[in-house]
Amino acid sequence: MRNTIKKLAAIILLLSLSFLSLIIGTKELSLHELFLSDHDQWFILIQTRIPRTISLVFAGAMISIGGRVLQHLMQNRFVSANTIGMMDSARLGMLIVMLCLPNASIFMRTGVAFLFSYAGVLLFLGLSRFLPRGNPLILPLTGIMFGNVIGAIASFFAYQYQLVQNIISWLQGNFSMVIKGQYELIYLTIPVLLAVYFLGYQITVAGLGEEAATAFGLSYQRLLWIVLALVALGNTSVLLLVGSVPFLGIVVPNLVALYFGDHVKHTMWITAVCGSSLLIVCDLIARLVIAPYELPVSVVVGLVCGTLFLFLLFKKGVRS
């Protein structure tokens, strides 16, 4: 009963924050003027606020669920797409597309970035087999170093071909440029989220380890490849749209596991709701703190989620 109340409160909070996201900004919207069909107010609402809010909801959900799934499959609570080289590999792929196919469509860029992202995480998994076991920090620290190597390669090519500005834009998550006609890539996360949800029970079993999953009749390796491909595709679409959002994929899944339990299938939707809510809160802070200007949301997310991450380090529940 208590968990039901918490989940209902989380949904109400997300709806309330989404409403605030629609009306708060450089130009605040008035419900009264919207009801009077004010042209300027409706133009801002349709062209910028609705696309931005939709992007925040789906980006927060995708990053958080991606982190939850990766942590469960790798049996490590400090893993996310940003700590296993997935996003750095996607950035390298995007850079190569810009160099080789500067006029490529958004679908071509997404496809190449996804392939690089997927290849990067598979390479990291292969390398992780040689890592010592026992310390939960070894895997994410190695992943960060692995990502830094790939990032250094991307930076080399960026300096070589004067594309440094592009690299910087991908490092800073920012929703201020999300407008109608340029945000539809975020809808790619919907089939990804649905597919991961329907695979929830298999993912839960796979988190017990390869031997246990095989004993239950599950094809562990095939499921791992499918889920990693889904997470890579979803996170790549977010990266292409708004850039990198740090810590969210680590903090939200751990907070949800702390208060709602470890069952992936049962907690997946609440993980999505909490991830979306936290990202909207950070985006609202980014809009208001130096208004009428905006901070990149990644700056606020880094501060808020970094603080929460330090809190989690001292909680017994996040220690493997």
C-alpha cells in the first residue's frame, strides 16, 4: 500500500513538473491568454515548450532505464552508458560521419553513431572479462578510462579537421535548442523503451548471472546483445538530440532500487517516471538560475546528481 502511494505521488509529481515546463521560460505563458487564443502564446507553446517537455520526459526515461538495465545485467550499481564507453563511442561515430559524409541525413548519422556505440560497448565487455573481481568500482573506473581513450581519439580528429565546437556541443546536454521539426528523433526512444519493458522478466533473470539464466532456459548471450543494442540505440538518439547528460543513469536507478526494490520488471516504469521528473527539475533550474539566459542542463544535472551520488556512496544499499 505504501509503495502504491509513493508511485501515485511520483506520477502526480511528473505531471505537475511537465505543466511547469510548459509555462516557465524566457517568456512565461499565461493560461488566461492561452484560453483567449493569443497567437504569440500558442506559437511559443507549440513550437518550443511542447517539444522541449516531450524531449525531457523521454530523454530522462531512456537514460534512467538504460542505466537500470546495464547495472542489473553487469551486476554493478555504478555502471551507466557514460561509464562504459558507450557515449564516447557514439560521439566518435558522429564525428566520422561529419568528416566522411558531411551531408548525411539524421537517420544516417543516427545509424552510424549507434553502430559505433554498440561496437564500443561490446569491445568494453570483452575487455572487462580480464578485470579482477570483487571491487565494484573497478568496472566503472575502467569504463571511464576506456571512454577517455576513445574521446581522445575523437578530440584528435576534431582538432585536425576544425570540428572542436561540435565535440563541445555533444559534451554539454542542452534542451534550449529543441524546437518543433528538430526534436522528432526522441520518438525513437518509444519503441526502445517498450522493447526493454517487454524483456523485463528475462532481464531480471539474466541479472542472476549467466549460469543461473541458462539454467532457466534463457539464451543469456543473445539477450545481452539485444538489450545492449536497444540501450545503445536509445541513448544515441538522446545524445544526438541534446548532448550528454551525466550521472542521471547512475543515480536514478540506485534511488529507485533503494526505495522500491531490485526487481527490474516491477520497477521499470517508476524508474522512467523518476528519471523524467529529475531531468525536468534540473532543466527548470537551468532556465531560472540566470534568467533570461540559460545554463546547459548538464551543468545542473552534474551538480544535483553528483551530490546525490555522493549520498548514495554512503548508503549500504548501493554497495555490492
